[in-house]
Amino acid sequence: MKIYRGRLAAVAAIILLIAMAAIALGCQQPETPAAQTPAATARAATSAGPEIQTIEATINSPEKAKAEATSDAIAFAWNLFMFNNWPALTTSKGQPDSRKSFGAPGPVVWQTYKTSQDMYVVSGQPLPWNQGPIVEPPALQSGMIDGKILTDRNGNPVMYEVRLSEDTYNYILGRGLYTQAGQLQLLKGGPPVTFPLPSMEIKAAWRFLGKGDDPTHYFTTKVQDGGVVRILGLSGLHITSKALPQWVWCTFEQIENLQTTGARLLLPIAAAVQQSNKAMQSGFAGTPWAYYQLDGVQTEYVQNPDAAACLRDPKVTCLANTQIETNFQGSSSCITCHSLASIGPNGRRFNLWSFRGGNQQGHMGDPPPLKPDVGLDFVWSMREAH
Ligand code: HEC
């Protein structure tokens, strides 16, 4: 049984849920990623084959991952998507099952990652990576980072969870950064916080499926809520990878989110991303993954840190997910906001928000200087440490 912690005072309703079973889908992937279009990868992935090994080879090799993230960030984003949403091995954590194809039932790789609650323990030490259940029950919360709650058309709150891959988890554990006291040590000096490759992190948004929902359009998981089994459908998925020093930022969402949650995507989707969506959705046909789209990938700071520019120009790389950054899409720069992940004297945290003309908005453009605070290598969930 998991107890969910509030993130911010502003975060209201917290619903306790116990995961019972996770149902997932996986894919499979073709040979040389360089010669292979993402769509061909998607098609090959949904039929049986050893293609996951090619994706793994890219994700797990610092050189290949960096090369692809630099030369074709969209293809890299889809590789991250397929790797993390591949059916997981049930014998060890964080590993895709190469005998299964993408879209096959069963928990997916990221559901075997540790949750942020596993990492930022209230007391004692986090368990070693391989201890605890292989499929970690989700630790769900209903508040967004601005303290608001997104409610769907059936009146249910959208729920969120954060997960850490093995490298991310072990790095925080190894450096003792899972407590606030451990993080405060950084103010006294020592090596900077730098996550190793292939560190990855996930932030997922789930909605309770109910009236009017077609579960075949969602990647789903089952949870028990006060004795009742409820089905959650994945509505949004942030994936980050340390392939680049400032990480790679990408976000995916279910394509019917506007109808189901009323949250409209305000930022334009770049033409190349739209093309990749069409191709991948047709490649994933017959699986729930055909109902997801990439909203975009961010690898650089916003060049024109003006919210209005973000809303009309797909080349200005703001990035937001309707399910996660719902109310501040026009000033949502994943990379800038996350560059502020830090700790200051007395455990104070950098303000997530800037106030232009009295309006609360996200920081955009190049990161402001952090000193005397010490940066936490873009990992904001570290503020959850006790
Ligand atoms: C205005 C600030 C802000 C923006 C913009 C933002 N995030 Fe975050 N993000 C956070 C905070 C704070 C957390 C800590 C967990 C929480 O409270 O939900 C977080 C958590 C995460 C996590 C879990 C790992 C971690 O770093 O803690 C991922 C992955 C993530 N965000 C990805 C993204 C992506 C991708 C985007 C852009 C589409 C984005 N974020 C935009 C503030 C932001």
C-alpha cells in the first residue's frame, strides 16, 4: 500500500490508489535506426521480431543516443517512447522483453521503474533497485505543479506520477541525494550533480476511464480505489533522457484529450512532428499506441522567450502537454524550468514561476543564474526529498 505525499501546499485532493495489475503494450523494432524511418520501425515493432534490440542499442549507448538526439531528435523521441512503452520483462526491472512485440499486453518498461515515493523516503533508506516488486504500483497524485487540478468530463481528476530509471535512481541513492540533508551537503562543495547515461525519467498523466471512453484507445492500468477496481487510461507522458548534457525533453499525449478533458493544445505542433505522428500512428495500428501523438521535442533553450511567440511559431521551442502543463502552455519551456531544479541555503527552492506584468508564468529562455543555490541537473522531483 502506498501513501501519496502532497507535493506542494497548493496541491489539494490526494487519492489513495493501490495498483493491482498493470496492463501494457509493447512493440518491436527494426534493424539500423539510421536507415530506418520511424514509421517502418513502428510497423516492424508491432509484429514479432528482435527490433527492440536496435532501440536498446541506441538508448543504452551514450554515443549513439547523443548522435541521434542531435541529428534527429524526433526519431530519438520515438525510440524513447518505444523503449519505455515496450512490454517489460517480469523477471528483472527496467528491461524490455524482446520476445514480445510492441502493443502486446502486460506492464511496460517504465512501470517497472521506481516511483518518486520509493526514492524520496520519509525515513530510512530507499530500497536497492532490485528489491521490491518488479512492477511498481503507481503513486498517484491529483495536483499539477501550478497547484490546479485538471478535471475530465466525468468529473474525475487527472492523476500524475513520477518514475526514475535505474541509472537515475542509483545515482541519487549513491550520492545520498534522496534526503534534503544530503542535498544540502552540495552547498559545501563537491562534484556537481551530473546524471550518467542512459538516465531517464517519466512523468505520466492518467485518467479514470468511464462513461464515453473507449478503453481500446488507451494504454491502461488497473487500480483499486476504496475497494473498487478502476481502470486508468494514460492521457499524457513526459519522457526525459540524459542523452544530451541538458537532457532531451519530449512529451506525448492521447489524441482525444480535448474531448475528454477539455484541455486544448495551444502550442503549434511542428510540421515534422505532425508527419512523424501520422507515420507512427499508422505503424501502431491495432494497438492503443495508435491513439497517441508526440507534441514535440525540446533540446535547447527557447530563443525568443516571449510567450506570444511560443503560441504562434512552432520553431520557438516551448513545449507543453495539455494534461500536465495545462494552464501555462504559452510559457512552458521544459528545459528552462527544469534548469532551475536546485537547492539553496536552508533548503529553499528556486521559484518555479516568474511574474511578468503581475502574471504568473514559467521561466523561458536561457536559465537565470542559480548562485548561491546549487543545481540538481534538471531533476525537479528532488524537491520532494524530506
Ligand atoms: C514551470 C516548470 C516546469 C515546466 C515548464 C516543466 N516541468 Fe517537468 N517538472 C516540474 C516539477 C516541479 C517537477 C517535479 C515533480 C512534480 O512536482 O510534478 C517536474 C517533473 C518532471 C519529470 C519527472 C522527473 C523530474 O525531473 O523530476 C519529468 C520527466 C518532467 N517533469 C518532464 C517535463 C517535460 C518533458 C516538460 C515540457 C513538456 C516539463 N517537464 C515542463 C516543473 C516543470
